[in-house]
Amino acid sequence: MKKVLIEMGIVALTALVWAMHLNKPENTTPTTLIKERYLTDIQALDTAVKLLHQTVEQDKSVSEIQNAFKLARLQFKKLEYLAEYYNPYTTQFINGAPIAEWEVYDAKLIDPEGFQVIENYLFPTYNKQQKAEAILEIKKLLATFNRLKSVSQDTNPTDSHVFDAMRLEIFRMVTLGITGFDSPIANTSLPEAVTTLTTLQDITSLYLENLEEKNPELATQVRQAFTESIGYLQKHPDFNSFDRLTFIADHANRLSGLLLDMQQALQIPVFQEKRLLRPDARHLFELTAFNPDYYTPSYDAALTQERIQLGERLFFETALSGNKQRNCATCHQPSRAFTDGLPKSLAIDNRYFVSRNAPTLINAALQQVQFYDSRSSTLEDQASDVITNKDEMHGSLEESIHYLKSSPEYSSHFQKAFPKDATPVNQRNLKVALASYTRSLTRFNSRFDRYMRGEKHLLTSEEKNGFNLFTGKAKCGTCHFIPLFNGTVPPSFHKTESEVLGVPASVNSHEIDPDLGKYITTHSDTHKNAFKTTTIRNIEYTAPYMHNGIYKTLEEVIDFYNKGGGAGMGIDVPNQTLSPDQLSLTEKEKKELIAFMMTLSDAPQSTNTIARSE
């Protein structure tokens, strides 16, 4: 009885305080109330996790322990939008992925902490033999809350920050929440999404009175959007059968767009800062939602039409190679979505092969790192690496510049592309031009994208089912994040993940491929055989698949994942990040998955969509 009363108290605490807030004096601003609620929610979360600690410590029943965990997760979702916005580093230790995180600047691994680590101890069933480990992780979580409490005292949100945080939370819910990414075992994603939207509905209510005066019709639309979105989630609570496509296209996209309209109607400034996902994007699937200039170096490397045109010429220039016979397009052919159709690309002497498959360059600008092993952080460095690589182009930047300077035509193009430079034909500008062309290969005009923008006739029922499998039961969307469908983690898009899949050396091999992947860069054992998660956009044109090109068809790829990757197939992969559990996909479901992936094609027949730089 005492436990039930405590749970009821936690659930009711925020509502009670919120009701008191609504009766505050008229001169109390929304942001003041929001900060007070945020601090209250942090305290309520601390209480909920202490209850979880108590249930584990006292050896309560498995159902009681799991319910206490779920209650704490729901409480976290009430404050996630501000915690992730203002304190993302601290929040990483509350709800980060349950794998070690590589700290780039310190070149070290950080062990995972938080809800997802604890979830592994408590679900699908709780083993009391791991009680000590579970309690240790819960104590770490409580210590993190103390840090969050401390830093949050100085949090002073503005109206612009609040609206920005709310829209980012909708994007987070769509990409990481309802896909099961941040609740991979307990499958509490859908009730947590209800809590998320109910919280944002409460926050929005603080601004609706003012909106009523300025635009009563919009105020009605906002209310209806929240009611219908929450209602849809409540009516469809089953994780595997949930129609994510309908929810995103008809509810989440509408809601994020209306929040932007509301912000503008209230004359609350929308941020203009440079981000990968533009701050003024109505939803994740707008044609120009993403800024291909975001990952450009700090020096003057911004996209211009002149640089793109120069870069395209250089992309097909054989003089950049050592034997003057190959160019970038040798391995990245436009007709094959900028791949070459080979398991591994031919080396420059055409007698042997390089170590890896050639990935597509389409949307390559929309990832934090380049190459399968993530060794390059910019497209500029990627270009120079390929030119000078003895197996690929075996060229020389110095000799290339000498040739380009001797060409009146190239000298003229460089002058137009870099008009401020006294000597525009130089190594840096060569790399910038090539990178600019690659950044221009940013495309979001597939049938799937157009469906998400309102052309509802473009997808078949089979393709729709495939998307829901991709973002649900098949768990593809927990690594290939929508809408980029690569490993760049939304909604901040500040990092691009690598995974250890246990890819075999050949189709019938029971040994892992010997390529050590990211380990070559970091020398961390956790990165042995880890490879960057590449995009599956235009996958129709990019066979064969995997870093070593061993799978010729998507059917083979899906079978590999369905079996649980290398570990699921019996290969010894102690550091595999992919779950070794079988997905149990039916033949019909496999076909639906492939049908959906075909909707992501907008190459090679489509024209480029070149987003303007900010």
C-alpha cells in the first residue's frame, strides 16, 4: 500500500504543482513557470529512481521492479526536452545508448550509464544474481541527477529556446522514441511518447491565451493537433503493429509545423544559427531541411555554384591520378548512385582490389565522419586522402596543382570560385572544390520523401508496411536513423555512429572479416571490426553490400540481420553491438522491407537538389 501511495504521489506531483502555477499572478512569464516545472520534474524523477532502488534492494517481485523502472522512465520523459537541450552531456548518462562512448578529444572510452544500462538488468526478466550490478547502476543514475539538479539551477530558458526544444523533442520522439532506440528491451516507447506529447501540450498551453488574441484559428489547430496525436498513440499501444508512417506523416509532422507557425505568430524569434537540421525546418522531411554546409571546416569552404561547378570538373579529371587514367568517378560512378558495382574497388593498376567497397557519395555531406573507419572528419580531407592513396589514385597534390596552374581554363575557374585569393589555385582550394561538389549531391526527393510531404498516393500498402517494420519489429531504424537513414544521430546530428555487426569474410565463412575497421584509427578494442553506419538511401543502385561487398542482394543482407549478425550465426564477436537475437521476420515481412527500401531511391535519374548554404 505504501508503494502504491508513493507511485501515486510521484505521478501527481507535477500535475499538482502545474495547477498551482496556472494560478500564479498575471505578470508571471511562461519561462518562469517552465523553469519551476523543470526543477520540480527533476526532483520527482529523483524520487522515482529512489523508489526503483528500494524495490531492487528489498527484493520485490519482478513485476514491481519493472513497473518501478517504467514509472521512472515516464518521469524522465517529462523533462527530457529541456534536459537534452541544455545539458546534453549530463543527459547522456541518464538515457544514453548502453554501449561505451568514444570521447574524441580525450581519445578514450566512456563506459555507459543510465536507464538503458539498467534496463538490460531488469528486462525481459530480472535475474537476482545481478542485483549488485543493478544497484550500482541505479546509484550512478542518482549521482547524475545530483549533477543535473546543480546545473539546472542556472538554466534560464527564453521563449525561443522553449519552442526550439519542443520541436527538437518531437523530432527525438519520432527518430529515437517510437522506433525503440531508447527503450530497446522494455518496449515502453509508445506510452513514453504519450508522456512526451502531454508534457509539450502543457508547455504550449502557457502561450495559447496570447495566441488566441493574435490567431484564434491557429490556436484551435494546435489544440486539435495535440489531442489527435496523443489520441492516436493511446488507441494504438502495441509496439510491433503501431503504424509509425501514419503517425509521423499525419500527426508528428503536422505538430512540429504548427509549433513553428505558433512561434512565428507570437513573434518569438526562430534561431538562425548554422545546424545540420535547419532550425526553421517545418519537419524532418522538407526538401531543404538539411544544410550540407554544416560539416564544412572553419575556414572559407562554404558552398557556391562556382565551387560546385569547379569541383565537378575536378571529379572527372584524370590528371589528378598518378597514371593519368583514373578519376574520382572511376569508383564513384553517377550512373550507379556514385558507387562502382564491385564488391571491392579495383586498385589503380587494375590487377588487384582495394580493401573495401565503394560507398555512395549521395548525402555524404550529412555525416560527421568519412570512410568506413571514420578516419576523416571532413570531405576536404577525404578528397586528399583518396588522391594520395597509393592503391586508389596514387596522385600528388603538389603535381596536381602544378598541372592546374598550367591550364588557363582551370586558372579561370579557380579565380571565379575563389575570387578573394591572391593565388586561387592551391591545395586547399582543390580540396574545397571537390568537397563542394560532393556536398551538392544532397538529395531528398524520393517517393518516400514526397509521401512525407503530402503526396499520399505514392506508396503502396506493401511499402508502408515495410517502413513500419523498418522502424519497428526489424529494428533497422535504431541504427539507420530516419530521415537520413545513416548513423548520424538525430535530432542534434552531432555524431555519426559505427557498429560492430560481425560481417563474415565471405558468404559461407564462419570467420569474421579480418578488416579491423575503426580500430585502425582509435586502437580501442571495442572498435575492432566496427564500421560507420552508411546510408541506405538509393540502396537499389548500390549493390553489392557491406564494407567488404560480400552480399549481392538485399535478401542476403536481411537474412544476415534476421539471424542476429555474425554472433547470431555462430561467429565469435565478443564486442558485437548488433543484438545477436533473431528477428523472426517472415518471408512476407522481408519482401515488405525491401519494397520500402526501394522507395528511398532518387538516383541516378533525379537531378541534384543543392541546398543553399546559410
